[in-house]
Amino acid sequence: MQELTVIGAGVIGLSCAWRAARAGWRVTVLDPAPASGSSWVAGGMLAPVTEAWPGEEQLLDLGVESLRRWPGFAADLGPCGLRTEGTVVAATGAGDRAELDAVAAHLSRLGRDVERLSGRELRRLEPAIGPDVRGGLSVPGDLAVDNRELLAALRRAAAASGVGFVARAVQAVVDDGQRVSGVLVDGVVRPATTVLVTAGAHSGSLHPVLDGLVRPVKGEILRLAHRPGAFPPPRRTVRALVDGRPVYVVPRDAGGLVVGATQTETGFDTEVTVGGVRDLLRDAERVLPGIAEYALREAAAGLRPGTPDNRPLIGAPGPAGLLVATGHGRNGMLLAPLTADAVLGLLRGEPGPVDADPTRFQGVTA
Amino acid sequence: MQELTVIGAGVIGLSCAWRAARAGWRVTVLDPAPASGSSWVAGGMLAPVTEAWPGEEQLLDLGVESLRRWPGFAADLGPCGLRTEGTVVAATGAGDRAELDAVAAHLSRLGRDVERLSGRELRRLEPAIGPDVRGGLSVPGDLAVDNRELLAALRRAAAASGVGFVARAVQAVVDDGQRVSGVLVDGVVRPATTVLVTAGAHSGSLHPVLDGLVRPVKGEILRLAHRPGAFPPPRRTVRALVDGRPVYVVPRDAGGLVVGATQTETGFDTEVTVGGVRDLLRDAERVLPGIAEYALREAAAGLRPGTPDNRPLIGAPGPAGLLVATGHGRNGMLLAPLTADAVLGLLRGEPGPVDADPTRFQGVTA
């Protein structure tokens, strides 16, 4: 039985560990605080189409392919908070509507299924949407998942498949220039032959091959809860452009809403700021005025693992035995099934079926 | 040695318990969660003048008298986070300035020390004040205290004076129609001969004589923290009127700020709402724009104990052995020294030196 050491218990690390254990690997996951990082803070959108930006067609293809695998992944995993109500996108001002028109045209050219709606049509779908919204899109194929329910399900499934958890931080992957020999934990090398780096924004410092390839992109979110007497929450994910700023509201069970997300590059900083919360509240209320009466239960910040081209880094880039699956940016939940499949392929020595070009690992550091 | 049972370990209960124990009483304080209620959430202003509203002259006199006793109270207590930098009041729009003019004129007629300032003069005192502020007042005599440091100091002082703490909730004060016989705890009567009700907003249900006299008035606050690179915080308490809404910002040590406070009457509800946080952030940023870069560390709500005439209820209103010190509204921290003195007087059988007219206890229920 071959041994796999996984560094990082976010959605990517847990998904890969679970699938590898089921495929017969003896898996140990090292993380000082499993499921507490950016996966814990995430909105949980499984939304490749409404996340698509012109110029990121490869990422869109990856997302669409991973979303195709999501129902099977969820069926395998058991209850994990998957929501299939779909997504709407709302635009407020004239500039926002123009930008949405451009996105819709771009998606149509790519053959993606989006429907233009008037403000009235949007409100017929989601009565919580307010009068400042003048138009938008319906994208029924873009889904969502309760990130915390998913993390709990993955931890249970991983443990049930025999994955071992060690609550320690890894400082570095150690190799002899040819192949991996271990991981450094509290200054002591713990032997390992196959190591998978899934440490999100913290991946960059774990091995020289990742140096400069992954940077933290801070995102602040709010968690709201419906209160008796307040307007009912939307059923679909509601994304919006408000005076040029993107905002999203993802429903949870029992009237919960996750509002996100700011995007700032301030290093390893997870403090929630006044300006971030002010923007999220203002923009979300503009789209869904009824949330004024909701409870504000939590404000939190996470660090997305950003890459130079916004695509994830999945591959076997350096010494033998070193695997990497990180840099998923805003799309960790979405890309988990595809990433786990790709890592399984790498463990079997197959060329990855996905965008796992190992030359990208050299592209930036060179 | 006579025995005193105190119901409620907020600032009033702790102050009275400490002083009574020092005066020779054997004191037991019952509270399921000491120092966790509205005293924990409070802004900590000791500000009778800038809290004054026309028609509340008696409350102003009480506050001024209690503030006069504060330095001695603090010296007795030891370090408790008293801040003596004073208070400024800022006005934004024309309506706000007119209202501030009226308040200043009212205070001048009462002989209180307030100084009118232009926006520029205010900014000279507190450079953090932004350009939307067009004028205001300086009230150097209105002070502040770190509510949490004060609570910690009171708990230490009370314990050092021999006060016993029992972490249980009292359901009612029990009497035989003539005099108090005990307090009801988990359905069992715990014998007591002298009982002091200092349960804040929860006081109303503890004895029929308080029925309808104390109601919860919810207040939401935010706690901010300065971040490196952000504009330095003000040194004084900054109060403001922003489009008619009052807001205050009270400095803490090490760059902390408490922003408060909303005022809503929704029963025993301590949930923080989206609308409340939005208002506090918007109004505080309008006055102190630099806080946009501060960390938002905490949002919380407390329940002020409101009375029909906004004055506290301090007295011996019913059966022998029943004492009451509650209904301090927004002014619990400010009125603690005066209240503790008044309760000591009541324990000695003296007529209270303060506004403790026992007929007010009957005034509303009759």
C-alpha cells in the first residue's frame, strides 16, 4: 500500500485525500486547523459561467467540466449541501447593464446557456430583488454548495476511508534534489515519499518550485440570517454588478445568506475591514433591500490562492514524489471534483486529463 | 454581619456589591454569566452634558453629580480604563448644526460648560474628523471609561472584598407580603433577607413592584481596531449628528474604537442587524473617514434597561428587604458611583441622597 502525505485540509486537500484513500492509498493529512481557512469562509458558488471573464476561457472550460462531475461527486459523498436552484445576475446602473450585455454576448459566442431578463422578469423569479435592479441574466446551470456542510461531509468521508489527520503545520517539503524525502514539521523531517501540496495561499513557501506562483488574495464575506417578519430570502444565488462592483448572495438552508466578496491584495492579512463590510452591505442591500432586517451573524476574511493566470496549478512539477494542487483562486469548491480526479491520475502516473501543463510551474519563477 | 443578595453582575450590581462588602455586608451576587450583558456591550461614555436632552434636567443633574464622584470611585478601585481626554460633538448637515445650536443654547442656560467650534477648530483638536463636519462643540468635562476594563476591575475588587459569586439565574424575588424571604433559583427558594435587584433590562419580571417599569431598549455597537497605515484614531470621544442620527465613537487604548449605538425596541432581542451595522458604519465614516481602513473586530447588541421617564429606579419600593437599582438606560457606567452610594444609604436605612423617590415605582403600574 503506497503512502500519500497531503499538506492542507481545505476543500482541495480533503477531496484529494478522500479519493486517494478510496483508491487504495494510505493517506495522512497535515493541517494545524483543518477546514478553517479560505474554504471555511467561501461563498460556495459552483458557477463557472457567471464567474467567466473574457480572456479566461480555459478556466471556464475547467469549471464547466468540473461542474459536470459535481452531481456524481456529491452522490458519492452523501449529503453535502448541494443546491440546484441556479443563479441569476442582476445589474443596477446603466454601466452595469452595459457590462452585463458584454458578458452575455461573450458567453453566447462561447455557446453557454444564458438568458437575458428584464428587471420585472428577474423579480418574478426572485421577488426579493429590489427596484434598483433594471435587468439581468438567468443562468440555471450555475449551482452552489454549503461550503461548511461540504467540508464536514468531506472530513467524515475521508476519515471513514481511513485518512489520518495530524494537526500540525508543515514548514516545507524536503527533497534530495531527485525525489521527495519528507516534510518539515516543527523543525523535524517527517519521512514521506509522495507529498501533495494543497495548502492554498500558503502553498508558495512550501517548495522552491512554487516560489512566486501562489499569492494570497483576500476576500471578505458576511453571513446573514433571516429574522421573523423580514422579507423571505432568494432561492437562487443572486450575483450583481452595483456601480461596477461585483457582489454575490448565496442562499443557505433555513434562511441563511452568504454575501461576498471583496478582493484585495494585502498579503497574509485576514482582518475584516470597515470599508469591506460597508461595501458588501451597501451593494447587497441595493440588490436585496429586505436584508436590512436580517441578522448579521458573522464577518470573516479568507485568502484565495491566486496564480498569475488565474488558473489552478495541478501537476507534478519538481522532484519525483512532489504533487501540487493549488491556486484555485475563487473556484476551489467548483474545481474540487476535477482536481481530485486529476490528482488520482497523477498518482497513477497518467497524464492529467485537465489543464495540468507542468511547464506553467517554471513559467513565472524563470 | 448582615447578608445581601445581589441579582445581576453588570456594572451596577458589581459596583453595589463591592461597596456593600467593603461596608461590612456579606454579599452574594447571582448571575448566570457575570459582566456579559449590556455593560459588556456598552460604549463607556461618562458624558452627562452631551447626553442631555431638553426635558431631562433631573437626569442631567444625576449624571453631573455621579461624574463628580467618578475620580474618587476610580482611585478607590484601581486601574479601570478611565479616560480624561474629554468629548467633542460634530454636526454635518444644516439640520444637524441647527439641532446642535439648540442643545448648546439649552446647556448654556443650565450653566453647563460647552464651547462652540467651527469645523476647522474641531479638526485642529481631532485631525481624524473629516471635511463633512461643519461645526460642533467641545465638552472637555465629559469623559469615558473602557467598559470591559471597568468590569474586570470591579469583579477583582468585589472578589477581594469577599463578595461571593453564584453562576445561576434568579427567576423571582420571593416575599411573604411583608418582607423578603428569598430568591427563586431553578424552582427552589434560596433564603435571603435583603435582596438588591440590579438585573438591568431583565429586572421587570423579578418582582411585581417592577412590573411594566423596565423595558429592554436594544443598542448595537461595533468595535474597531486601528491597522498599520490607517489614519490615527481620535483621542477624545467623538459624538455626532449625521442627518439627524446620533452616533458616537469612543477611543480605547491601543487604537481601539467603540462605535455606537442604535436604539430599537424589539423586546429581548440581541441580534445584530444588517441595517444597524450599515447605519453605524455610514455615519461613523462620514465623521471619521479614516476608519474605512480599520479592522472590524466585533459587532454586538445589548439591552439597555429603559424606564418611562428615562431616570433610573433606585429605592426600596415594596416589601421590607427589597432594594432596587435598575433602569439606568444609556447611563449605567456614568451613574455607577452615585448608584452605589445611594444603595449604601438605603442599606443603612438613610433616605437616599439622590433621585430615589419611591412613589415612582407605583406611578406606572397603578
